[in-house]
Amino acid sequence: MGTFSRLVLVLLALLSFSLTPPPAPAAEWRDVTDDRLANAGSDPANWLMYSRTYNGWRYSPLDQINTGNIKKLVPKWIFAGGVLGEQQMTPVVNSGAMFTTSTALGVNRVHALNAVTGELLWKHDRKIPEDVGALVRVIPHNRGVALHKDKVIFGTLDAHLVALDAKTGKPAWETKIADYADGYFVSQAPLVIKSKVIVGIAGPGEMGPRGFVEAFDAETGKSLWRWYSVPAAGEPGSETWQADTWKIGGGAVWHTGTYDPATNLLYVGTGNPAPWIADMRRGENLYTMSAVALDVDSGKMKWYHQYLANEPWDFDTMAEHHVIDVVRGGQTHKAVVQANKLGYVYTLDRITGKFLSAVPFAKSVTWGGPDPVTGKGVENPGLRPTMGGPPVEVCPSLLGATGWQPKVYNPKTGYLYIPSNEFCMRYAYVADLTYRRGQLYTGVTVEHFSKAEQAGVLRAFDVNQNKVAWEWSNRTPLISHTLSTGGDLVFQGTAEGMVVALDAKSGRELWSFSLGTPQSGGIMSYAVDGKQYVAVAAGGTLRSQVWFGKEPKWSHALKMNWSDLVVVFGLSE
């Protein structure tokens, strides 16, 4: 070989080395014990569960990235998950390993990544039958995994719960939760409490079967208890259902709950009743549209508060209930706080369920509001459609003044950050509807529109003063995630594919980055070897295609590319 050829090979080798540095090794795995989960708040380097802590705050105390150096935030690595489904998951991180999920028709996918480099450690694909329920075929999605000891646990589009070995991705156990032929599936990230994997079911609000929450043994996958959101005949609350409508009454529990170790209560929000035509299921329809507190050991309901009886507009109240001690008039209340689709921030006593207050956070709210004494919804007249009648215009849209996108509480500012929306809908009931197993059981037509030029509004809500402190506006609705950190920052994603950082105290925009794909998944933060990172899950425009298509002022959001990405940021060196 000549001198020139050898020189070329050396240069190519050097170039290859500079472009592809060897991956940094992940830290040695630490089992995610019950004690570590219970004390996740004091472990800021890791993000061990969907909301980081049981209280649902989704707040990272990390402050290396802050208002003073945010302009130095740059991408460190990007990982493409390889599917085109709706991306709604939040990554979790333990010991330098990140776990993500992706979904598409026919597959539930889990990735293990090196959290420093983005290197793929392993991938697990679980095939999903083609004949899953209609809702899964429209918008396949998953919100992430749970960790327990050396297991990674996730729910599937065909209503199974699966545990994998965290180091290898090999299956450890699998449990069938329900029959997917009924329309059941799992979209939420499971929550592990006291060695119990707790997961709620999705599908009932659109497909008809009764919703439920179930607990499983984290070691074996064996079912321990199940609580139904719609009572069977003869059970307390069954009198609020007409005839046998309870059998297909909906009430999905499709969002990850929160937990208070002091009360040993799991707090969940329940969804809308089925079908969406309220006249077909007369009565209060308990325990749909409610806050519910369940004893973690037994699954028994300790209290409930129904936000809106016989709900007619798909304003399901499934959002997380933040466990917060609030101060009102100099007195501290142990409370749960929920900002939900109805456009109000509700505060309830978390021990008894007593209604404490409800105040509006959105402006485009016409449906009515809560009674100031009882907190029960009182509707404005004339806004319920009639079967086969003309559409009614009602605000907010069925995506809600805020919807599934998690809200974030920052204990430093005392603000609850609410990704909210100012938009409405033209909503009509069809003339006739018949239940068919595994098919959509809604019975409505809907068209979204906005009277506001800026439909998306991130609001900082002072939970002690019970009022909005500041607002940041965006052209399209905010159907994506939020994060707040100890660096006095709030991160927010948009359907236009932007992620922005705001001053947590004032709402002033400090930094932004174009992801090239809509941001619809989780934003979280973690640290490895003393360096803080911010991870953004992005991609998937199915929701935008479904809901934004007929509103001209949002058409730009439909032009984005589809990509299933995790983009991780850190400070420039």
C-alpha cells in the first residue's frame, strides 16, 4: 500500500473517530425500589415515574440550567423512534438509562437508551392485532413506562400489561387486562405504589364498556383489585343510571393518577359517560366526570366529587389531581387541585373530598360553571344538542380549556402552569345511534373553531391567591406538555414544532428551538455525572390532523413533518 493510500486511511479513521465518539457508559443500574419511588422528590438526577413524583407536580429541582444561562442550551443528541403514531410519552430515567415508548398500528415499542449519548441499548417490539378497537386505529398512542426494581412495565394497545427486564429488554411477565375486542386498551403510563402496578383503562368513553382502575402485583403481574367507575346494578350509585345503560356507560380512567402516602389514597379523574348523547343515559351517571380517591391497599373508594352530572359534551375530567397544601385566608388546607377541560381550577380536601373552591382560568367558557357552594356543574340553558337537531356552539372545544396534557406545579413560585386553550366547537348529536361492540359509540359530529387569534395560552395560576398570575400566548392550541424546574424556568411545546423556555416568575420568553416536528409528548429533566439535561418527546400530527383540519388559522400546523423523536438538550461546553 502506497504512502498516499495509508494517509487517506489514517485521515478517514481520524474523521470517523471525530464524528462517532465511543458511547459514554451508563451508570451502574440501581433497582427502583418502593422506597426510591416514595422518595423520588429527593432524587433530582433521576425521573423515575411519569410525573417524577407521586404528587403529580412534574417539577424538577435541577437548577444548573437556569434563567441566566438558558441561551446556551443546545441539542446534545436526537433519537428517532421509527414510527409515525401519536407521540405522547414522557421518558423516564434511572442510573443513566432512559426508557421511551412509541406506538403505531400493529406495534407497541419500548426503547432503552444511554441518557448521555442517545445510544440504543435495546429495543422491544410487541405486535398488536390488526382488529383492535376503532379508537386505537384512529389515534394509537402510549404515555410511557413504569419502573420497579429491575423491571420496565408498560400497557399495550390490546389491553395487556407487560414487564421487561430493564437491562436486556427480555419479557419477564405479561398479563391480559381486558378484551380489546370490547374497545379496551391502555394508553396511560402505569404507576407503581407499594409493589402494586396501578393502571387505568382507556376506550370506554368512546367505545362503551365500563371503565376501571386495576392493581397488579409488580413481581408477578397477578391482579390484586379492580374498581369500576360505573357501578353495576344494585351497587351504590347504580340508581344514577337509567335501566341497564350502566353496562355500556363509559367512564374511562385513562390518565395516570396521583398518590399521597400520608392518606394512602390514589387520586384519579374519571372520563365522560357513553354514549356522548346524554339523553340516551338519563341520570347523574356516577362515577363518571369525577375526582375519586381509592385506598391503594384495597381499591375501595373513600370519596368522590362529581364535577358535572349527565355530561353531554365530552368534557371528561381525567386530568391529574395535584397533591398540594394550599393556603387560603392564612389557613393551610391539605388539598388536591385539578385544572380540567371545564375551564376551572378546582380545589378539594384530599382527606374528605370536600369542595373548597373553583375559579375559572380560561376565558372562552360558555357551557356554565360550578355551583359556588357545592362545586357541582350548573349548565347554561340551550347548549345541549337534540338528537338529529342542528349544531350548538359551545366553549370550550371537547379537547378542553385544558385536556390530557399534564399541568405542572412549581413549589418555588406557588404557580400551577396550565397549558390551556381558547377555542370552541359546533357540536351536534346524530339522529340515531346503536351500540356495536368494538366500534365507536359517540353519536356526535364536531367542528372546532377559535374566536381568538392566539388560541393557545400557557397560564401561571397562583394556587394560594386562586388567580392567574401571568399568560403566554401561542397561535395554535396547546395540546402538548409543560415542565418547570428549579432554575426558574418553564418549558412549553407547541403544535408548530417549537419548544420554548419562559421565566417561571414572569412568563417572559427567554429561549426557543424548532424541533421540525410537532411537540406533543413529555418534557422532563435529569442529570448524569453532574450535568443537567432536558429531554423533549416530539412527533405525531394525527391529533392535529383530526382536530385542526377545518380551522384556516391553524393550517400551518398541518404542514409539519411526521417524526417520532426524542431531542435532548444540555448547556454548550
